[in-house]
Amino acid sequence: MTEITLQNIIIRHEKSIKGQALVEFAVVLMLFISFIFGMIEFGRVMMVQHVLDNAARAAVRDASLGVPKVTATVNSTYITPQLISANIPTNQTTITWTPTDISTATEDTAVTVLISVPFSKVTLSGIVKLFGIYDLSGVTLRGRCTMRKEKIT
């Protein structure tokens, strides 16, 4: 039978403190990593939103000036390269023009482009899915811009 001495009590106490510190470290580390990935994810979403808005603005600006065959030309000239540069999948992106045939639109007609992409297709990490904090599967990021068609002189 082991003796209960002051030295044995101190050794047991030191071991339990080390175990407690390890558990606390594991909990805090998970929270810290979640926070870091959340910040990265938020930054990515803001960047994608900015790219969508900027691509829509550039495309509508060209369309409002009366470029012929605007949907095919502007989509490949302005929208697609910006999406590719931001690593946004173009096959998951929806581009909607109003009116659909801009070449027949009259002067002062509002020309609108809406570019949308599901959040799940642009996310960098699965940290939100991993912890099940939020269900963002139905969230769609949209970039929209409207300008009037200008008179070409």
C-alpha cells in the first residue's frame, strides 16, 4: 500500500493541473481556429460581393453606351474575366440582363444586369458546415447595377 505523503499529493496535483491545462488549451484552440476561419470566410464573401458588383457595373456601363450584341460581347469581355480572376466558378454563375435584347432598347431605357452565385460555390472552407453554426446553403450573393441607355451621337 502506498503511503500518503505530502510529496505524493503534490505529484498528483501537478498531473491534474497539466491535464486540465491540456483540456483548456484544446477548447480554446478550437474556438480560436473557428474565429480565424470565420474571419477569412467573411473576407472572401466581401471580396466576392465586391467583384460581382464591379463586374455588373463595368458590363452595364458598356451596355448603356450601345455596344452591339451586348449580352455575348459584354459577358465575355467584362464579366467572365473578373469572375475567373476572383476564382468564382463561371458555370455556377447566373447573369440576367433586363431588357434581354439591349440593342433594341430605346434611349433612356434602364439597363440592368444581375450577376448571382450561390454562397456554397465560393466558400473557401467548410468551417461553417463543420460546426453547423449557420445554414448558409440557401444564401446567394448578388451583384446588380442599373444605368440608363445613353444616346449615341
